[in-house]
Amino acid sequence: MDLRRFRTETLITKGGEPFTQKDFGEALGVTQEQVSRWEKNPQSISVKVIQLICDTFGVKPTILLDDYQRDYPEALNIGDP
């Protein structure tokens, strides 16, 4: 999940500017520091927070999660001995 991209490219303030971390946090009732932590470590965002973001901004979870890709380790190549 690219929360920073969602915040800066999807959300626009009344003044026509992208949402800052502070704007985003105020809308959700959290600090700018918490938003920064989420952006640095999106895996730490709970389902409850995702639902709060969706409810607050009127978006579906797929808007937030569409670009989410989990890195999987490469498959082991087991050859014949």
C-alpha cells in the first residue's frame, strides 16, 4: 500500500493543494508522526485503520490496496542429487 501516494495524489485540500501528513492525520484524528510511521511501514497499518481511512475519505479499500504487492522469496531450485 502506498499511503503517501494516496495522500498526495488522491486527496486535495479546499485550497487545491495535496494533503500534507498533518492534514491527513487531523482528518483521521491521529498525529502527523503516526501518519509518517504508516507511510514508512505500511505493513503496520491495521484493517481497522484502513476502514477508518475508507470511511473518512469515502473510498473503497481497493483504492488503497490495488498497488499493494507482497514480496515473496524466490522459489528454491532443488535439482536431482
